[in-house]
Amino acid sequence: MTAQMFHGWLPGLTTAVGCAVGCWLAVSQVQQSQEQRVAQLTDEVGSLRRALEARAHAAGGGSVAGTSPRVVSGQGRLSGEELEAMALRVATLLKESGGPVAGAHESEAPGPSVPELSSEQRQSAVRVGTMVDRVVSHGRMTAEDVLEIRRELAHLRGHPEADVLRKRLIVAINQDRLVPAPDADGLP
């Protein structure tokens, strides 16, 4: 082997080895980070389970395979606030860990301030709130209800009040307190 050949492939070899070591270090750091995220989420789920079991024991229930009989039978359903708090906590943990979160593609910078509602918009918000209360209390939402709620929500476009009202409908549907119309084209 000549010195010229040796000098020709040595820089390429050292570059390749350096790249391989750099990639290995990056991958190992990502794996460690993922293991920490999984451990954190596991701890959070464990604490939620313990809280649920403590709640069941306080109500006089027992524990079957780590789950209270009240939850197994459907009697120990969590309230909407508890479900929202759990979802918010998991979303926060995922966001902090860099995991996928719905809406994660949106910028973190605060958006422009939303102007206050006009008197017409306030009246529309009251009408929509009344409609939402009505459909939730009836437990059914017709296609006409969906269209009527959409018409009123159009006046609230860009205001957080519209999101709050939609969220109330979604929570009621998820808690089986509201059945959406099968013939409606989506939700309001």
C-alpha cells in the first residue's frame, strides 16, 4: 500500500466513522428521552389509577384486577371535569415531551387579541347556549338543530365562546348524554 493511497482513503474513513459515532450518539439520546417520556406517562397513569381506586374505596367499593367494580359496572364514571383534567394533563405531558398533540402544528405565539362581543353576538351566544342546553337535556340532536346551531355560531366565528359551546356538545356526546343526528352533515 502506498502512502498516497493511504492518504486518499483515510480522511474519508475518519469522516464516515465520525458520522457513524455522531448518529449513534443522537439515536441513543433520543431513546433515552423516549424512555423518560414513557416513564413519566406511566407514572401519571399510575397516579390516576390510584386516585380512581381511592375514590372507589371511599365510596365503599372494592378492587378487581386494579379497577374498582364501580368503574367496571359503569357506575364509577368520571365527571366531565375529571375527564377534561385528565386529557389536559396527558396533552401537557405529551407537548412537553415533544410528542404528537392535536393542534401541535399551530404556532406557540399568542394570536391576535379577540375583540369583545357585540350586543348581537352576545344575543347569538345566549341563543346558542339555550339550544345546546335544550338538545343536551333531550338527549338527541336533529339535523335541523345542527343547522340552527351552525347559523348562530357563524356570528361568533373567531371568538372563544363558540369553541366553548362546541366543546359542551362534544363532551355531552362523549359522555353518552347526547346522540347526534345520523342524517346531519357533521356537528355544528
